[in-house]
Amino acid sequence: MTQSTDAGKQLRDFVKFSATVTGFSEFDLWGTGQAEGYYKTVLNQEGPDALQKAMASHPHTVPADPVVNSIIKLWYVGVWYGPELVGRVDVAAWTAPGRSGAKPAVPDYSRPEGTRSLAVSGQHQAGEDPAHGGQERKPLFVVSPDAYTEGLLWRAIGAHPSGAKAPGYGSWANPPVFED
Amino acid sequence: MSYDDTDQVIFPAGAATQTSAAEAAQGEWDAVVVGGGMAGCIIAEQLGQAGYKVVILEAGPGKDMDLAEYESYLSRFYGAVVKDNQSPYPFNPNARMPRSTDTMPVNPGTPRDDFYLVQEGKYCTDTTFTRVLGGTSMHWEGKALRMLPEDFDLRTKYGQGLNWPLSYDDLEPYYRKAEAELGVAAEVEDQAYLGMHFPKGYVFPMHRMPLSYLDQTVAGGVDGMRVTLADDEYTLQVRSFPQARNGVPNAAYDGGKGFVPVGAVSTSQVEEGERCQGNTNCVPICPVQAKYHSGKTLAKALGRGNVKIVTQAVASKVEIDEHDEHKRVTGITVKKYESLHSEKYQTYTVKGTVYILCAHAIENARLMLASDMQRMSRSKLIGRNLMDHAYLLTWGLLPKPADTMRGTTCTGGITDLRGGRFRRTQAGFGVDIHNDGWGWATGSPYTDLVELVDKRGLRGRELRRTLGNQISRQLLLAFMIDLLPDRNNTVTVDDRYKDALGNLKPVVSLKIPPYTMRGAALARKLATDIFDKLGAEDRTTYDKDSYSAVEHDGQWYNIVGGNHLAGTHIMGTDPANSVVDHTQHSWDHDNLYLVGPGSMPSIGTSNISLTMAALAFRSAAHIVKHLRAAKAPATVRS
Amino acid sequence: MSVSESEPAPDPKIKTIEELHDYLYKGLQLEHATLPPYLTALYSLHPGTNSDARHVIRVVAVEEMLHLTLVANVLNAVGGTPDLTKPNFVPNYPTYLPCGPTYFQVHLRPFSREALDTFLKIEKPPEATTEEDRFVPVDWTALGLTSDGMAPPPEELAELKESGSIFGLVPGEPTKRFSSIGEFYEEIIRGINHLEDQARQAGKTIFTGDRARQVTPEYFYSGGGDVIEVAGRDTAVAALNLVAEQGEGLYGGIYDSQGELAHYYRFQQLEKGCYYQKGDEPGKPSGPTLNVDWDAAYPVKPDIKLTDLTRDPEILAAAEEFNRFYATFLTNINLAYNGQPDLLLKAVWEMFRMRDSMNRLVRNPLTGHPGANAGPTFEI
């Protein structure tokens, strides 16, 4: 890491906190290679105070701090669902691999500006990095292509992300194995 | 393995860009092929092999098929917010493709870039096809079923649909050719049902894909189940599907010569995709190219030197000499656009001895209608009899974890109700056991995550365990239901709807008839019975407000698209009842062939690809004869 | 490597079947020894980057598995018993490989120019020009093992020979080593020829192994070369030649006899930034260009050991778990080479699981080693 020790400590604290709320070890979280990217995503999207507040909140407070929910989902699927999208199962449905059919109000950055810009506008150009670049808040984006493949969800369900980390020919004939 | 065997997947570097549209327009080609998908590549490869000069005109983007390009598709899929079945492929305003996410009733005021398929009715299909080099073979699932013998004469046998002008036996040798080209993994012992037969001693190129643990779980309940329909009793069983993806080669193939699987295509020697790894992502893209896509055939074709390709060239008009008694085609006019980011284009007309339209059912019809060819059609059937499989999804939660989300997208299913006398009154169907859970229907597992985290407030280990337990129990049964040809299911064009290049967009009208819905009603009931048998909780719900809602007998269902578009230029026995003859030769234009699923007069209960490929091989042989005659010095023509 | 089917040397080093078995065991150890360095480099690559390098290293690593299998087939064919589970079968990195007059060290290292340089050396050692050049005196002092140039005491020497720390020693002759791995295999082929000639004179053969112990093509698919079932002298020599050719190419060309680009030239493509294509001369690739991002790799601490991880208990636990898993993997491969070839198919699943474990290790920063990440230690 190239940051100052202070920034390094903040990142380590973020990972430590994330381990508690995700149920995966700090080793597993570092092992995704996404720690820094996710930390910056939360900082850029919600700012340091909101992150501080989220990390200080008790994990089982009701109602939960929505930023905590965003952080958990970020680690699980690599998607930033802003706190305003809390509970939006309809939005989640359209971000999952395999879904097809008419789409409700979900922004789609693969389109030119001004077309079907439902929740937010702006085209996600190749090379533009929503996690790190610009000040613009975006309620919904995939942090990076490898954020998708590093999602913890797939390990939690004893599988692999659709389209990556294949388990090998014929392995699917065996019963599932869950890591603990 | 000789050097040349491994060489066939080398895509000649620069081949996709070295022939300019201007050069193509100056050349004299033996054959002009429109579309670089499965049908077009097979035709081009076969004609190239016979020594003819062929040019392929491809609407999609123009880079070579190399690993970098392929991996850019994969990376786009990983990074896409919306991961529908077109998400790996770049948005291209100049050669749009339908996306299921665009499905909605359109009116002339709808912004031009919001949609490609124009559907004005209340029911809208979310069906798609892909317009990149390789066509829909890039995103197809890879099931490679043959049609049943009875599918070829449905009218005679059951008084429904249309007969084909050829039989299963006529097509059988070409099915074998297609199985070789696509590299099909299956066992004859599994596939010899409902009259499907194979020559003595035939084996598929590769052994069957192992059934998933989920399939085995379902088989535990399904095998031996009985269904009575039209006084006949059917016994169900879970059976493995033939798949066009690399598995274990069968040493007995081709009289003991064996089979060498074709892996990933690139411009340099790469060693990938010789065997499926179980990425569970056949649709929208196989990460390792273990699944067949037509780039594998294209690489062979281009490697010969006499086959060329022009990309970013959208066929916009079929030019016809109306004064010619045979109404011959005189050229294909293409709009060659500069890039995906510019609407600038130049127009060229490419000329050849024969023309073969291989742009898939909707684009073939769209192109012909936009070229005013219906006026010259004796049957007036261009764009009519549009078909697609009607999919009914049902989903339940199994009592125990069952391996969901592992394996290829689908390894096994139930095929016993594909055929039988009940087809007099209701549609047959095949049943797919989906290894990828409820995703298609509900957006799981992401929806589960939001439920558990946001609504139930789960955290830490409890969240992790609950997700594992919940998702691994998902079972989705997809019923692929026959949809018969109907003149009123159509592709048309309308001057009010144009794309960025000014080409007319396809206007689609597809209704799901009661015959199909009777099949859907049985499917729904069968799913309930199967879930019962398995002790699964039925979680199926249908939304009557969705564009896919269809009412039948007071019940609402959602019928979603199968991406198996067919039937817009059906084949038949004479110019009055069909657009092409049994060789896919146009009745109305002497030097024109329409090759692809559009020629199929019915689609039965198998996805269309293998049959389309078999038909393409068969037609290629006829086109070679046609060219031989046309180019023979003795036959001087006026 | 200068492996050939030339006339038997006047004085083959291998004079008994037991000696042949020993040499082939050493071959197994050697072929395996390249795997951890390749895997470490491969999985150190950042995801989504260095596609060209990823594919090149992956294919070579898979073909090293093929070589391991080919040597096991030869050993089985001559009545031996492969054993990948012996203590010290896996070297304690860095290990030494012979390179003409000198040795070079093979480290566990992340993808880098240095790593690539080592890989090129592994795959194309210099050739010996004369019979005498095939052997070189061992410079024990240069290896840092003795100060007086004499061989270490017998017990230490025995352990060294067993351990795979230094490859290429001539069994039974502690003062000499082979000038290259190619010469080592050349000696095996000479030994096979010699012993088989002798056996035939007595109306026998050395190929007495059970055919059922051979790994046949249905059990090994690589996307690269094909496995050869060894049933006699010709197939044994073909298998050992393939091991050599896949490294450096056939008859000075860039391809092997199966039309596969040789490993040396695969790696050289990364150095040259250009792919080879059909018809190219060695050193002059003319195919499509390729890109290497030398910085897009996790900074795995070179030759990392468990002792480096004491301040990171979670990483330590994962590294130990990886090593146990790797040991199990070797055990299963070994069973596959001992009459259960179908276990090789399952070994592929284990390879994929190890890939995921290694990926997690290399992304974990180490406490107390600024700028360095963890990695698999391969201490079995």
C-alpha cells in the first residue's frame, strides 16, 4: 500500500468492520483484492463522516444504518447499491446474472446519454471508473469487472460466480460443499 | 494430431478488416453471404471448401475474432449493471439488436434509441437475437437437439401446423454433419426416443455431459412419473440434453477415428476451451469458448483465402432486376459505418452470382420487406409465420441443498412430452432443469441478498449461512412450448420506425394462441406435481400486469421469449404456400437463397440451431450445384 | 535439450533397472519442481489484466503436468512405482537447476521480468556440444554448501540428492552433474536403450509394467499436447522426447512434433511483445502484437515461508491449509499414477480450488513486510 500509515489504518479498520458484518474473515476480504476499491467507493459515494458513522453503529441496531447495508451488499456482489436503494428487490433483480425480460426503473450505463436514463443519467464510458473518479454520486454501479467475480455471495452458496472461477468439468455431478 | 488440425481455430489476423467495402463492391463474387452467424459461416465455409469466391457481409463490429476481443465481451459482462443475455455485447446504434430489457409497447413518439424491435400490441415478447460477428451463436445456450420425425409432418399426423417439404430421414445425414461441426456431446442411447433414429453404429462426437446433482435430485422424484394425455400414458424421466460444448471425446466416433474438440478461437495459438469447465454462463457468454460459436467455423472459412468478410456493413437493400424473367438479384447494398460511435456511413453495392441471406429470421424478413420484395412474392408470406418457443417458467424451493448454480446452464430435463397424439389439441413441450437457479424468473440470488440484508437485517455468519441454505435449494423448471406457424404472427416494416442509419426497424407482432396455452396449462400443472413429488415449496407467481402476461382459461401466465426466432420465409412445396423450396432456394428470385431458421415451417420442441445448421449444410450442397451450373461455360445465358 | 535417439554411449551411467527407476523418480521431481514457480507467477497477475501472459503461463503450467504424467508413464512401463509423496519431493525454494557451466536459481516469485527470465532459462538450457561437455564438476563452494570445494559429508549429500534443492547431480557421483536437464533425459534414454538391449539378448524386456497403470488420453486433456501411453522402447523414447521438445521445440524449430508452440517460444512472445505464427523463425515472431503490464501483479514476497507469516495468524492458517491441500493434491495425483488414472479428472477440480486459494493468499498484505503480499509457500 502506498498511502500514509493513517490511511492504511483506516483501510484496515474498514476491512475489520466489514468482516464482522459480512461473516467472512479479514483474510477472505483482503483475498478478494477489492478492499481498497470498496473503501474508496464508500468514501466517494457517502463521504468520510457517513462511513465513520456506519462503522460505529451497532450491527444489529433497528433500523440499521443503510450505509452498512450498502457495504455488506458491496462485498457480496461487487455492486454499489446506494443507501437510497435499500430494500429495492426490484432493482436487485435486474442486476443479477441470468434475468431477462422487461426492465423496470434501473439505470443502464451501456446506453448513450439521454436514452432510457431512468434513475440516473450519464454513460458509463470504458475507462471511466465510478468508484474513484469524479464527485458525482451514483446510486447503482458495478465497482469493476473483477468486483463481480470476487463477490462473496457465490462462496456463501457453495458455488462460483456465473461466468468465472469455474469448478471443473463434471464437478457439478457432486453434492454441494459449503465452506464454513 | 497434425499441425493443420490445431491450426483451424487460428483466425487469420486482420481478416475482419483487410477487405474494404469498396473492394468488395468492385469484386466479382461467386457468392455474397449476408450475416456472419451460424448459418452464414457454415455456408461460407462449405462454398469456400468447394473453391468458390465468397464474401460475407456482417453488420456487427469489425475487429478480428481474437482472445482479446472475446475477453472484452466477458469483461463487459462482468462490469455490466444489467446482466441480461445481450450484456456482453457493445451497444451499437448502427446495427441495433433487441434487448429483453427494452421490451415495451412502442408508439411513434417513443425515443428512437429506446428500442429496436417495434411491438405495438399489449403482449410484447422479450425475445432477442445478437448482431455481432458470430451472431446469436455467441450467446446461445448450446443445447443441440434434433427435431422429432413427427415434427416434419405435423399437419398430416395431427392436423396442426404445416408439413415440411422434407423428412427427418432427408435431413438425418446433415444432422450428423451439424453435430460434427458444432461438436455435440451426447449418447445415442439417451437420444433415441420418440422415433428419433440414427444410423447403426453412429456415436456423437463427444460423450454426454454429466447430469448435475440438481438433475439427479429432480430425477429422484420424476423418474417413473406417469402422465395421461389423450388416452395415452407417458412415463417421465430426466434425460441429458445433447450439447454443443466440449466434453470427453468419444473414441468410437467416425469409425474409431475419434474426435478432436475445437477450443477457443484467436489470431494466435491458444489452448483453451477444449473442455467445458462448468462456468454456468453458457448464456450470455461461455468464458472459455468450450461452447460452439460460429467463429470456429468462420476461422476455418477465412483460413482458406477465398472467403472474405466485410464487417460493419449493414445490408440495407436487396437490388433486383425486375425486368429479368427470373427476377434475379443484382446486388446487395450495404451501409458501411465508420464506428460504433458515429452514424457516418458510405453506401456500396456488392455483386455476385448467388446471394444467400443468413441474417436470422427477423433480419432476413426485415431486409426483404425493406427492399419491397413482398410485392414480387407469389406467396406474400415474407415476414409471416413468425415463431419462437413460448417459455413458461416455474420455480420451487427444494427441501435440501441441491447444488444450484453449478454445472452448465442446463444439463438435463424431461423430453417425454415433446411428441405424441395429444398434439392434435395442445402443444408439446420440453422441460429444462435450470442449474442456475431462479435467476431467469426472479433475479435471484441478488434479490435474496437484498431481502436478507435489508428486510430481515441479517448480518455476518447468519447471513452467510442463510444465503447458502436458501439459494442452493432453488429449482427452476423452464417449459419450452411449441408455437405453431400462424400467418398473423408477423415481422413487418413501417416507415415511421428507422434506426440510426435510416434502415427500417422490424415491427413484430406475436400472439400466443390457445393451442400453445393449453400446453402451458398442462406445464403449470405438471410443475406443481413435480414440486409435490420432490417435497418442494412451489414459489411460482405470475404477474398479469407484465407485458408477457397471457390469459388462458381464467388464469394468467407469463410467457417469455425463447430467442428461437424462426419462420419468416418458410419452406414448402410450391411458390403459393411458401417463400423457399426444400433447398432454401427462393421461389421468386432465381439466384437467391434464404438460409436460416426463417425457412423452418415449424419448430417443434427443440431449439432451432442444430436444425438450422443441418439445413445450412444441406443447402450448401445445392448452392454448389447451382453455382456449378451457373458458371459452366456451356450454359450461356441471356 | 539435446535428447536424441543416437547410438548408445560407450559407458551409460544407468546400468541397472533400479538406477533407471531412480533417474525417473528424479525426473518426476524435476518436472513437478517447475510447477510452483509457474503457478505463483500465474496467480499473482491482477484479474482482468495481462491476458496474454496469463494464457501463456497457464498453458505451460498445464503442460508441465503433462510432462509429469509422461515421466510417470515411462516409470510405470519399466516396472517402477511413482511416488510423489516421499519426504522432500517438493523442493524448498529457491532450487537450483543446471545451466551449462553454472547453476541458476528458481524462485517462487510474482510475475515480473526476472520471473520471465527464469522461465526462459528453465525451458531452454544450453546444449552440450561434445560428449565430455555433458558433465560438469559440481562447484560446491559456488552453491554455498562447502567452503573447501569438497562435496558435503555423506549424510548431508544424501539429503541434498533426495531433496530437489539441486537438480542435475549425477547419481552416485557426487563430484559431477549434468550440464543441463536435457542431458539428464538423454542419459535416461541411453539407459533405457542399454537395459532394453541387454534384456532382449536374454529374451526379455524391461517394459514389464502393468498396462492398466498407464495414464491414457481420456484421462488427461490439456488444451495442449497429448499424453502418450508407454508400452515399449519406442513410446518411452517418444514420451521423453516430447518432454524435451515441448520445452524448446523440435529440431531447432519453434513447434514440437504435435504442432504445439514450444514453451521457450511461448515465453519469448512475452519478451518480444509479439506472437509467433506458422512459418516464423526462432527469435523472429511476426504474428499479432501483445501487451504485458509488468506492474499488474500482486507483490508476492519471493520464496515466502510460513515463518514469514507469524504476525498474520489468519494468513498463516490459510497458507498452512493450502499446503495441506497441495499435499492432498499430490497424493491424489500419485494414486492416479498408481493404477487409478481416473483420479486425474478430479485433480483438475482440485487445481481449480487451489487457484482460488492462491488468489486469496497473494492479495493479502503482510504485516511487517511493507509492500509485500503473502503467497503459497509450498512447504509440504
